[in-house]
Amino acid sequence: MDDATRRTVPIKLNVPEQRRADLHQTKTQFLYCANRTSGWAWCYDDYCVTSKSRAEDALYGELREETDLTANLVQKGIRRAIEAVTSGVEKLKQGEKTSQPEFDSWSVVYDKRSATFNDDHATLSTPNGRVTVEYVLPTEDDREDTPFSRYYESDDWDASNATLQYDEQDDTFYLHVTLKNPDYEVDGTERQKASYDDESSESGVVLGVDLNVTGAFAVTSTGEFLGSADYLTHKRDQYEQRRAKLQQTGTRSAHLTIQSIGSRFSDWSLDWLHNRANALITEAHNADVGGIIFENLDDIRENIANGSKFQQWAYAKFVELVEYKVESTGLFVDFVNPAYTSQRCSYCGFTHKGNRDDKQYKCQDCEYKANADYNAAKNIANRYCGYIHRGQKSHDGWADSQLALKSGTLNVNGEYTPAELPG
């Protein structure tokens, strides 16, 4: 295993107009490889394949014929799918519901065989030859002590791979370059501390999370729907109904039973929240973000003041668990004011209470459509990015920040619906 410490630096790209279509074509074929692999591996002969070499042996030749990608990009697409399948298998082993991985977010994975990383530009492999993309950088003085100057421009750090992403709203390409420093190899405890101090938080990318009383318990700006708030409430209602019946009995035996089932339900609830917190942190790592952003917890309590004390406790405990769990990772947790996050259009910014109808969101201005909680999660991340743009102090002194997202929504059953964009 390669134990070198890593840093991720996001770089905005200036792509020649005549070559932009080549990058979009690369993405389409790359995701095709990943989805073909996922479909083959998820239920191959009644079980899931998690071996990258086995998948490559079975699919590499076919995918090379079916696409115009280079050998390396085909391999990257296969391996990305197998990693997701492996993660899904682990969820199934833990008793969690999941479904076959589907790849729809705009991304392509490159390494040194399919890309070159230069001082002010990169070259990227596409089905139509290499594309030269220039970096959009601030002046040398303005980028002093930024992640780009500290790592990308340092001789101590080596660019090993990168993920190409595309922001549909801004019509802009970004290259998230991962750099390694072999001299920073350390043992497990020290690696975790180094990671927390410097690694993922340097990426400048954050994950917005919307917590809910109904529907999905937590929805992320990447379109992940984690747990069911309705199921959690249903389990609580079952406990309350049983407790009420026992209280009517009034016997000592009934009292002892109430204590027993109360303890079991408390343990179950805490375990359920632990699993959801673990799933959120896994999603944050998969999205390669630096931070997880919630609405301010006091405002959350106020928003659900008419809800049960149990729901308020569940939200507070969930956030507490996430904050505790990220202490040994490269992530941080922060909060934003939740005002109008459910009414604001994450695509155009138009804010109106009529935009949201329960779980459906349709902007009355630009007609953008999405799941309402997904739209809110993107607004939460966007608001944090706005804080950074306006000069608020951020973790590790970011000069810029972006939100992690995907182009579409998932329902609680894992079914994907592409976002309907205006025009």
C-alpha cells in the first residue's frame, strides 16, 4: 500500500471552445464504462464481484471496442465501479438497504498515463486526442500561501492523479489534482492527525446536508438520501404505543417491561444514528470534500418545535456523532444560517415560498425541478461557499470554496432522477 500523505488542490480550467465537446464526450464514455461494469458486477451469477482484476479480465476488451477511450481511462472506469460495488456489499453485510451503484455525476478520473500536469496547464486524454487546458489562477502575490502555491508549485509534492469535474451552473471545468509527498509517510495515529490538520480540508469543497422530519433523514448536495425519517418516527411510535398500553396495566411487571423496552429502543436508535453518521462520512470521503455543512442546530430545533422531543434529540445526536467521528479523519463540520434554504432555487437563486410543494421543488422563475430536500442541501453548501467568498475565515484559510454535487436526485430507494434544467 502507498502510505504517502496526499493533498487535493482544485484548479479552475480554461478549455478551448472547440475542445469542450471532447471533454463532455470523454465523460459520457467514462461513465458508460463504470455503469456497464456496475451492472455486470452487482449481481453476477447471484453474487457481487468485488475483484478489479476479474472485472478487467471480463470487460476490458468489450469496453475498448464499445468506446473510443484510451486503455487507461477504460481501466479507471472499471475500477471506479468495482470500488462502489465493494462499498455496497459492505453496506449489505451491515444490514443496510442499498442498490446497484449508478454513475451519473460529471467526473472523469485521470492519472499520469492519461494526463500530464504542468506549471500552468494540463493535457487530458479524450476520444479525439489530447486537450490542452490552461489553469485559471490568481496573480502570484494573490495565490501566496494558498493550497496551489503550498503544494502544486512545491517541488516536494508530486501530482499523481486528478478528477475532472464540470459545474453546470457556471459552465466551468475544474481539475481536482491529488498530490503525494513520500517523505511524509507516517504510522496510523500520526497519519490521521496529519490528515485532519492538512489533507482533505485543503480541497476547498464542502458537502451540504439537509436534515428532515419526513422522507429521507439526511440528504446531501451530492444527491445521497441517507436513512428514512419516516421509518425512525414509525419505530418511535411503536415504542410509545407499547409503553402506553403497559402503563395502563400499572403492575410492577409492566413497569419493569417499560424500562426494558425503553433501554432496547434507546440502544437501537443510537445504533441507527451511528450507521447514518458513518454513511454520511463515507459519502464525504467518496466526494473528496473537506467539510460537512449543516444548518445551525439551534435553528433546526426551532424549525421542528412542533415535532416530538425525540426528533429534536435525534437531529442533535446525529450531528454530535458526525462531529465526533470526523475527529479522526480529514473532515470538519460547520454550520450556516438556514433561512430560506428550502425556498431558494439552487440553480438560479430565485427565492419564493411557492417554489416548494412538500418534497417537490420547481423554481417559478427558471423552472428548475428537483427533490426539495436535495435542492435545500445544495443551498446549504452554497451558503457556506458564499461566506468564504465574502471573506469569512474558513478552515485552513481557504481563499475559495465549492460545493460537491451531482446532476440529479435519488429517492430513498436509490432510484435516480436526472435534474430538469431550464432551457
